[in-house]
Amino acid sequence: MDQTTESITVILNCYKRPEYLAEQLKAIKAQTKQPVKIWLWMNACKENKKLNPYQLDFDRVFKSNVNCKYHARFAIGLLADTDYVAFFDDDTIPADMWFENCLNTMADTPGILGGAGCILENREYVYHERVGWPSRNAETTEVDLVGHAWFMKREHLSYMWRETPYTLENGEDIQLGALAKIHGGVKSYCPPHPVEKPRWTSSLRAEEYGNDSKASSNGSLMPIPDFYKQRDECISHYIDNGWDTVRGVK
């Protein structure tokens, strides 16, 4: 395959919300900067058992018969041979200029880009400033970790695997942001999400699709206190091992 300097592989995540997959795929194909490959990661769960992914237009389908939780899609990204890799949660529908927004941001601030970012206030995850589509930031903003939609150089994805993950039960977004900065000096950013430019946004229906009972943060995989306790432990582990956060959390 002949690559361009802006070649992108997209990896969509079909988990508990297969009803949004066709809409998500349509949004990816409508991007002003087109990806060269669109892959699908199907994690095992009862909600997507009846979905036949081969009826949709994917270049490659990865389907698991066990629940590999959060990290597997990022491991699959290592198989990409494009300049960039982009990942989406199953509730995230990007506007048509999202990739163009990311590429423009990369020109000035290359790093791990995302649709929703967190700037940590202390070691407790719930105390953070939200950036990206939740705040409609007008300018590119450095954050500690990003989620919902990720966009990065393929080579930077490897930093996530320089160490055995602290846990495979939670915190893939924390581990990606922390290890990229610890091992590569690669920062995380949220591209601009200005109100007056809705076509730049990473998530058109985040409030509608992302706050249901299927969200992991709402207790779909484990009790809510356990979910946040694991995230707090993950944050503390990486700070203790050299993670320099935006606000210098100690």
C-alpha cells in the first residue's frame, strides 16, 4: 500500500452499544481527511452477539470470545502500518472535521490527542478539570490523559507497552498518557473544540450516548466505588514512578 504523510488507521470499538456502530462508521467515512483503513474490534459481550460485522464495510475485523476489557484495542493498534492511529469509544460519533482538527493540532503540538481530557488536581480521579467536548475549549490544551476518542502517531502507541500495565482491569487511558510521558516525553492534548466550529468536535452526541447504564463509569462492569478506587491506584502508581502531571501532583 502506498502511504501518504497523513495516513490513518481507525479502530472502532464495538462493545455494549452495537446500535451506534453504523452511525459511527458513516461519520468516519464522512471525514474531510479520510483514513486509509477502518478496523473493528469486537470485545465479547451479550449485547453484540447478534451483530454480523461482515455486513458492514470494515477492512479488518477482530472478534474475541472473551472479555479483554479496555487494553486490547490499543494492542491491536500496534499492527497498523499507517502514520497515525485513531480509536473511538462505542458512544463517540465524531464531526466531519475531527481528523482535520487533529492533524492541524499535530503540526504544532504533536502528542496523544483526545476528545475529552483530564487535568488532575490530586491523586483522586474524580477531582479533575475536564477539557475537550465537555468544556468546548477554544484552544489546544495540554492535559494529563485523554479519552472517548484518541489520535496519535502510531509510533507513540508503543510507549503504552514499555511496562507491564499496572492493571488490566481499568485505566487504559491513564496508562497511555502516563507511560507516553514517562518513556517518551510525549504530552497529551485536547485539540480545540470551539462552540462556533461544531464540525471540529470529537463527539457529537456524547451527552446523549455516553451517560447511560452501559458506561463503565456508571457501574456496568463493577461497583462504582471499585471503579474509581482502581483509577486512583493507577494514578498513584504512575506518579510514584515518575509521571510529571500538568499541575505537578505529588
